[in-house]
Amino acid sequence: MKLLMQNKNFGLLFSARLITNIGDSVYFIAAMWLVYDLSGSSLYSGLAGFLTMLPRALQFIIGPVLDRYSIKRLLIATQAAQAILLVVIPIASITGKLTVTVVLLIMPVVSFLNQFSFPAESALIPRIMDKEQRVQANGLMSLAYQGTEAAFQAIGGVLVVAIGAVALYSIDIVTFFIAVLLFSLLTLPKSSIPGTRVSMKTQVNQYFEDLQEGFHIVVHSVIGKMMVSSLVTNFALGAVIATLPAYANYLGGSGMYGLLMAGMAVGSLTGAMAAGRFANKPVGKMLIIGYFIGFCLWFGAAFSSLTYLTDILFAASMVAPGCNNVLNFTLIQNVVPKTMLARAMSLVASLATCIMPLGSLTGGALSNVFGPKVVFIASSFGFLFYALYVACMPVLRHLPVASEVEPEHYGFPDETSVNS
């Protein structure tokens, strides 16, 4: 936590993400439950998950913009736009015009604007933090991303019953405006973004050149191989997220839904916060062992006869993946040149999540046919695939300690040579 006091910019970045995630955690519970409540069908909740997660697959088109324009201004603009859009839901409710269609139209637009946050904030970390501080910084950012989910998704499950899903939207609106204020206080070092004006045609051509370069960076490197296993894993996660409202209703209702969603966040957060303790462990071995343990715990959760034990085991299954995510992001930040990092991180996020919308849509449909428990069980095999895939790929199996990775060993120029 000393980083928050020692580095003003990181403190502001962390605080802004923490505040907005409080609102987002409550909003996601409210939105998913509102769709399920208005429609009474897990097929619609699956569609809601599909529409919410689909913009995540489009993060790759954001990367070149972040590498060329002011990240600070883009963060402020997108946060303000999300707040304004969410006002539509309470207004529609007050005027008696709130329908499933209205909610489903708002969700993907807000989700797309939210996609600027992760690659932008990830690209800022190397600009404001020293290399040896990045594992700790990424761990703290995971706290901001996931810690609030753990608490406020559980609280959201209770509040959605106590005050209603629509009322919870107001919380998210306020948090976005607070984030705008915090982002406006950032004082960032000068970047290499060109200051001269160029024609629109030149900007468009440059955008597509940057986009192509970003694809080359990721697809034709070790990062691309890492993403293959993420496709299967995120398909499984997309399926289970769409199934959880119906599965929770089967187990006990909206309160259980909040607990299951919070369990996912608690597990991921615990792993993220423990990542610093494993900073000196080879990433390859961590991936194999971690995802195999995660599979065993998730599979066990599905067959537990005790509801509370189901939640505990499901939460525990997310611990190792949460830790590995921090180590993976740090490895990527250390291997990719800063001038290309936003493109790389946005494309990584796109590849990691592009299949989640399909998983959500598929999970919702299969849940209607076979029941939510079957989908819950089948989804656990995504973690098993991840462990086996890494074990069978030598370049991944032998990934070194994240802070000791040598860029030139993986086809990237050394950071010092790029800066010279």
C-alpha cells in the first residue's frame, strides 16, 4: 500500500478504478437480475451477458487510439458518457417505459465505453511505475478491479431485493462522475504522441498501420500462444456467468446469485493479492498447477450437497487464476515496448474475451434445455484444458519469472534499446 502514498498518479489511478468498480459491481448484478426479472427466462439473461461481453472483443480497435491520443482525456470522456447513458434506465422506469429491450440496448453501449479503461490503465502503469514495482502495482489494480466485486456483488444481491434493481443504477452514475474528477487530477509525463496536426486521411492510414502492427505483436509471438488457452477458458466463464442467475435461483434466489458472483470475485482477488508472494516463481509452472487445482475445486463445488460449501469451493477455484492473471499481465508489460503496449494490451483483452459473448449465449440456451447445473459442471473443464494446453506447449511450460523475462528472447526489442 506504500505505492499509493509514494506515487500520486498511481494513487489517483487506483482510487478512480476502485470507485467505478464499486458502481459497476452493483450495476452488473442489477442489470442481469433486472433482465431476468423482466423476462423470466435464462435465455434473456444469456443474451444480456452476450451483449455486455461482446464489446470486450472489440478492445483491439481501441488500442491504436490510446497509443496516439491523450489517455487522460479519453478516460474522462468515456467515464462521463457512461454516466449520462445510465440515466436512461431510471428515467424509463419513472415514466413507465422500462422494458427488457431498453435495458438490452443500453448495456452493450455502456460496456463498449468501459472497454477503454483496462488497456488505458494498463498502459499507464509502465509510464508511472518502475519495472520492479509493476507486480505490486498490478496486484493493487486487481484489488481495485476485483476487491469491490467481492463485497458489492454480495451486497448487490441483497440490495436488489431490498430497494430494487433500478435504484442501484443511481449508485453507478455517481461513481462515474467521481472517477471523472479523479482522472482529471492525473499529471502524466510527456509521451511520444505527435503534437503536429495531420489530415484525417493520414490519421486513418496511421490507425490501420498501428492496428496491423498490434496484431503482429500479439499473434506472431508467445503472447498469441498464451491466448489460445484463454479462448476455451473464457468461453466456459461466459457460459457459467449466463447460467448463474438460473443456477442461483435453483439454489436459493437472488441472494445466492450475489454470493456466487462475489465468490468468483473473492477468489480472483485473493489470488491477485497473493501474486506478489509468487513473483519469483516461473509463470509456466504457475499456470499448469494453478488451473488444474482450479478445475478440481470447481468440479467439487458442483457436486456439493451443501449450498455454502458450493460457494466456498467455487470461490476457491478462482484463486490460482487470479494470481496468474497478475503475473501474465506483468510479463506482457515487461516484454512489450511501451510505445506499443496499449495496442498489445487491448488486443490481448479482445482475444481473451472475444469468445465470452458466444459462451454466454450458448450457456443461456443450453441451460434452458439441460438445466443450469449441467452447464455449471461442463464449464469447469475450461480450466482443465488450460492446464493441459500449457503443459503440452514447451514455450509456455518454460515461461520464466515475470520480472526476469528477456524481451529479446521472445522476438521483442529490449526496452533500453527502444528508449535510446
